[in-house]
Amino acid sequence: MCMDVYWLEAWLVEISHGLHARGLLGAVTHLLAKQGPDAVVLNVVTLAVSVGITVTLSVWAFRKSSSVWSRLAIAVLLASPLCALFFEEVGDPLMVVFALFLISVACIQRTTSKPARIFVSAVFCLAAIGIHEASIFLFVPAIVLINSAPQRLELRLFIKCVLVAAPLLALVVLDNAPRVSNPDYRAVNSITGETIPRIEVPFPSYIQLAHEEAAIYFATPVKVLQFLLKFPRVWCIQLLGLVLAAGLIAHGDSARRLWRNWLYLSICSAPLYVIAVDWGRFTTITFWLALIAMWIQERAAPAPDPLPQATRILLPARMPPEGVLFGVVAALILGAHAIYPDYGINGMPALSLPIVIPTLLAWMAWHRWSRTAL
């Protein structure tokens, strides 16, 4: 149905013989459906998660917007691949983690007690790695960022993240679960009566993934070139979305804070780019996490210089709303297709790469205009 068999496996993985890095959803499924879950019900649940995330982000964003331009910018983001990914990856455990992240953030915002915030954060982190181990590089750094509320991008922020993430990563690496699925526990489509076959070894170890990725990206000069070209394919839309958000949605110093959040989260998620193939999925999640963290940090005292002085060389000083809005809308529409079936892995279609050149030219012209215009 809507769920891919690969994602379905995360809801069925057997954990009776030991812990598993993605075993929490399977444990819940086993408790609720001992003979095997109904695939129709699982599709409804996972679709509800994607819809819930989209609705929550929409409501939150429109409440934070204060002008017609910011609301139109939010509409563009929701119509772009940055939102379409939530439905491309129906059943993805990371979407469940995203939903739990939104709930945890709401709880953190509603309490001023530091022990309560730490407790909520700790419970979330443990649940997140139990659902999907990639959360260590995506959502755990975001929780550290929200709880720390740093005024600058400093080394100690990364040290805090490592101190939190390292024990969690050790739990994942040292898990002793069998790598072979229990073939007797299967999902059944109640509409057609079909029994869905299991994947024998669905989730390989990090070491195996690293070997596989090395063969995919670095085996030949052509593959190295494809590896390098994949970066603009997965980053172009995300960067355009950041420009749109920084120009029309953020307020004052929040724009620099947004870029700082994105830079921090991108560095923390860097290991995923050598142990996994679905880069578009990671960059999209990073974009929304940076935006959510910015909204939360707006309550704190504004920082005079959240980013290093060198970043002012790249970030324009002035951002004209009309030019940003229409320029980025055109780039988003022409640069990638929101219904492109492989965006979560490769980002934009390869044929869309030429849009990067006029995008850079527009950026240079806009940057020069912002420095010289009155």
C-alpha cells in the first residue's frame, strides 16, 4: 500500500532475543498485535503521523508569521519538496521520531523547571534511538541546541552534544539483537488477505553500511564525481528554503540564528553522509529542526553576533521581501519537482542541476545589491 516494505520492517522487527537499534516500534507492535499487525491499520497510523507533522508545522509557522509575505513564504515551503518528503517516506521511523520531537518540544516549552526539561529530553533521546539510530545525529543535537540556547556557535556546544550522543551511540553499536528477522511474524493486508513477506536482513550494522557506501561512492572516478554532484542536488532546495525563511519569516537577529542552527545541525549530521544514501531525507529534517529551534530561541535575549564575523561575507545585509519571495519561489519550482519519487535519496533530479548556476548568479547579484542599495 502506501508504506514501502522496507519501512514496514521497522514495525515488525523481532526483539525477543535482545535489544535492537530499531526495535521500539516492533516492540509496541508485538504488544498490540501478537499474531501480526494489519497492514491497513499501519498505513492509517503512518499517514496520520505525516499529516500530523505537516499540520503542526503549518499551524506553528503561521502563528509565528506577522506579515502577508511571511505567510506566503510558509506556503511556498509547504508546497516544496521540504514538506513533500513527509509523504514520500510514509512509515519511515524517523517521521515517528519527528512527531515525538514536536511533542517533547511542546512539553519543554511549557515548563521552566530545569530538571523537568532534562527528564523530558532524556526520555525523548532514549525513545528516539530505540526507534531509529540516525536520531543520534539529527534529533539529539537538536534537543541539545534547544536546551542550551547558545548565543554563539561555540566549541562547547559540540562538546555538549558529544557528551550526550556518545553514550547513546555506544548503546546502538553494542546492541546484541539478531540480524535475521523472525519470519513467522508478518503483517497481513486485511483488504486483500495478502501476507506481506519479510526482509531477511533489513538493518545492517554501521560498519557494513560504511563498506557499502564506500563501494557506491568511491569505487571509480565516475562514482566519485556522482558523489560530489549529489551535494548540490540535496542542498540546493534546502539552502533556498533557508534564504526564504531568513528573508521573510525570521525577525531581526533570528535570521543569523537560523543559519547558525543549520550549520551546527549539518555538522552534527555529517556522519550520515558516509553511512547512508538517503541524503535528501537528512537535509530536509535538518532544515525543519533549524527552523523550529530558531522559533523557540526567539524567546531568549537577542544575540549581537550569533555567527562568526566571516559569515557576513556571504549573507546579504538587506533582504527585499518581494525579490526574495519571487526569486526563491521560481527557483523552488524550477529546481525540483515536489512529487519527484526519489527526492529523499538523491534530492533534485540530475537534469535539474543546471538551476544551481542561475541560482548562484542571482545570489551574487542580490548580495551586491544589498551592499550598495540605499
